[in-house]
Amino acid sequence: MKQYYSLIFLLFVVSSDPLTAQEMNETGKEITQTDTLKNEMTSKDEKGSKFNSLLKSFGRKGSEKDGSDTDTLKNEVASTKQEEGSLPDKGSDAEKKTAREKRPAKGSMQISIQALERGDLVPMEVDMINEMIYTMTRDLGILNVLDPNRYRADSVHTLTPGDSGVPPTTTEYNMNCDSDPCAAQNALLEGATHVLSWGFDQFNSLTFHFFNAADYLSQDNKSSWTAFKVPVDPESIERIKFPQALAIDEKGDLLVASANSQSLMRVGRDHRVTDIVSGMVYNENLISPAGMTTGPGGTVYVSDTDNHRVFSATQGIFQQMVDRNTTVYNGGTIEQVRPESPTAIRSAPDGSFVILFEGDQAVRRLDTRRTLTTVLNSGVVEGMTDLALDGDGRIYVVSPHMNQVFRVENETTVVPVAGTPTGEGLKGDGVPAIESGLSEPVAIDFDELGRMFVAERGRGLVRMIDKSGNIYTLAGGGLPWDGRQPREGTHVQLDHLTHMRVGPGSMVYISRSVEHSIECIAVAEIPSWIADTTLIAPLHIISSSGIAGLEPDLRRTVAMLLKGHTPKKPIGQRLRDLNISLARYFRAKPVLFAILLLLASQATSAALGGDGEALGFPPDFP
């Protein structure tokens, strides 16, 4: 029996582990979000998960926004306990006064959890996530946190200068906040000092912010820029190899042309990648599709560069628009050329298309009658790689060979608008773009405000030119775009820039072919001092794994955001946490667990034998 002493360590490891996310997701059924949650939480109710009791409080159908779930929950919990620091939803003035007196003393930290922009979640799921975040925060040892599912401030409250640093304002508690300023005001109405807000961004990624409420409202929170990778579902990420051309459709979805798979794909709000064009088109496979634009009804217009053609794709139906046999007109006469290697393509306000043909370095317009007319002759600008149209329909081209951006005046004339012939010039932000040096600019585009964006391959920068003609660095070099401290993402080096397009809300998308990644540069209405983080593909996790599938990522995220604010845990608690972590690890790796069990058994048996023999199987090993 000596060998069984070896089990002590491993039994300790697995003795007190709560239910893991893997176990909670073992059903794996494709059912609705609410039903997934109910089934999983019910089936695991006996296993001791920290969240197995949530179903009893939240397991009601709650897709209607009438607040019935919340009201029911509040009534239930109010009858059991009233946590210190919270206010009753209803009651006498005396009760409210008593509750307000329990608010934290000035200078102490009290955290308010605020749900923003619920996205595709139903109210029940919002309450579930709120409860998980609340529980995890308290697990970190932070007891001064308001339960978002139980706490409601007075319906109307007057913010004083001492509260927010702004003039007194009578403000109603907002039950449906969609921004951090609203969350900050709610927190002050609750008597809280800090906000832990969460919500969904434009990619349906779950985003968290943690900040001081009064500081947020009192400081000048002007826009700054942040850069991050476009989230792609892990099951789809391998499909995006050597991303080349980009486009944005009318719904705001990102379209990607892959130079590796020779296909066109769409990255949806669920982060999944679906094919737009894959395989043969008119008996030919795509070869280096280098340009795309979109039109009404989901139509995509594609420059199939090495096949020397342009075609449209609408729900799997193709129509060829340009090939090498298309007649080209110049000043009313037929040109003796064969249009070669179309790349950049743009739709014009009049319904025509402007196309860059890199084969002969000319820009041509394809009108509604499918007539191809030259608008910029070959040889005027050398080495053009991209073109764009401003709000007035004027054409701009960019040349990395000449380090400049030009506006097209006519077939033979261009006017430089950014960069210098040598690539050298004025440095820094806020200087005239025409006098500022550009290093191999490869792509240009305009946003809804008329600002021009330029991607520099040479230095790995993204620049912005305002309507006054001044240039700023947005991302890639660590320079602030407007003189303020840049956010962390702006310090990244954007090597191997291939293509760039600007979507709604001035969202700048960049393809980096060698790195197999697509970056997004977004304007963020959050100051640089806010702690923030993003979880990838949460709605996919919820729909496939239930709310419990978020638990591991939520736990890591909350711990990271609140780092520095958590009290030091006693040694006993830290050992218990280590025990839980080891248990989760070994439960996910049963083979490794079995090997360690065998090795520990051998070692213990040999040690207790005391005969100095080499390690072997225990004497009574089966």
C-alpha cells in the first residue's frame, strides 16, 4: 500500500475544483442562446459550479425589453438580503436616506458595473454576464463593488460640482446606457467612484473599460486613435492567407481578396469568413485579384489582375465587364491598346467605374454603357498602385515610385497634393502635406468627412490629411496624430502594408500580406488613461457554448483590468487558487494526469522502500 501515498498530491489537485467551462459546454448542441444556457446550467446544477445557481434567478425567457426579468429578480433578492452600499428600488424616503448613508466614504473606491450596447444579447444574458463579472470581481478580494442586478439609484439625482467637476445637473439614472459618459454619470448617481463597463464593438467583440467616473466627466476626453487586429474566428483564420485587396460593403462588412487561395471572402459580424467568389469564373480561376469595390444589392466588382479582366459578382452570378479585347477610347478616338492588369477599381457618383490598369499605367473610366475611356494617359505618373475618389468625384492616384499623391486634372495633367519627389520634407504632424515627405505610399482613400488617408509602405505608417491640407500620423510610428498622447496601439510598426480602405465611422482597414493579418485603426472616444481590453468572438462563444463559455476569458479580463486595485490575498487563499488552476489544467489533459500519477506512484514507492533500487513499478502494480 505504500505506493498509494503518491496519490496525496494529485488528489489535492482535483479535490475542490469548481465546474470547468469545458464541462459546462459538453452538450455542444446548436440551439438558441437562451435554451443553450438553460440546458447547460440545469445539467450541471449538481456539480458545484459557482454559477449553477444563476439559472434559478435568471432562467426565464427574457427577450422582451419590458424589464420583467429584472423586476422579478430584484424582488427575489430583495427578500433575501440587502447588500451594503446598495439602494432599494422602491421604498420610503427614510429607507432611501438610510441606504444613501451606507455609501462609501469619500476617497474610498466603489466599483459600478455597467452594461453598454447589448448588441445581440437578450436581457437575461446581459444579467447573467453582469452576475459573472460581479462574482469574479469579489473573488479578487474587491468587496466594494455594486451588484448591477440588484442596485438601482434614485430615479432622479442632482450631480454637484463635487461629484463630477461640471455644473450641477439634474440627471435621471439611465437603465440603457450606450456610452462611457452615461456609465460615469450612472456610477456617480449610485455613489460609486469607478466604472467597469462592458459592451460590444463594431465587430461584436466584447470590450471592457475601467476608469474613475469623476475624472472621466471632468477631463477633456477628445478622440484618439487606436490600432488593433481585425478579429477572425479561430476556425476561419487559416483561410486568410496573404490578404491583398480590401473593400467595405454597404452593410459595413469587410471584404478580403486572398492572394494565396485566389478567392474573395467576407468577414462578418460573427468573425466568421465566408466565400464570395471561389473557384472558376468563366472557366478560369482567379489569379491575383488586386482590386474590389461594392455596389447596391451586395454586388461586388472585382479586378482579376493576371487574367486581365473585370467582372461583377451578385449572389454567385457573374458578369464580365472588361477584358483584353475591350475597346478603349481616348478623346473620341480608339486607342490601339489592350487593357492589361486592372488593379484598383472605384465606383463613381454617376454610376461609372474608375479603374487603374497597372499593365500600361493608365487610368480609365468604364461608363454605364460599358464603354472604356482613358482619363489619365500612360506615362504621366510612374508606378501607380492605387486610386481614390473624393466626395466630388475627383480622381486621385498614388505612386510609391514617386513618393507622392496626385489629383488628376485631365488626361495629361496631374497636381501633387501630398509628398515630395525625393521623399524628404517637413517632419512631424500638422505640417502641409505637400511639403511633408512620404515613403513609398501604396494606398489612398477618403472617409465620410472628406479626409484623405495614405498608407506608407516604406516606414509602415498610416497618415491622415485633413481638409486644410495638413498631414498627421495615425498609427505605425508612435507619433500622436494631433499632439496628444497616442494610445498604445499607435506604437506598433505596420510592416509590409499591402492595401487600405476606409469604412463607415472612419474605420481604417489595412492588409499586411506577409503577416497574414488585417489591422483596423479606429477613432475611439476614450482617453488614453482608461484601462481597456477586448475579448474575441464573444457572440460566437455564446451561441455555440452558452454563457458559461465566457467564464475563462472573463476571469482573465477582470483580473487584468483590476490589477493594482486588488488586495493581497492570504497565503491560504493563494494556495486554494493554485489548487483550482492546477485542477482545471489536469482535467483538460487527462493523459498527462495519468502519466504524472504513474510517475508519482513509482517515485513514492521507491522512496518508501529505502533499498536504493532503481525506480520501477510498485510491488503490487497490476
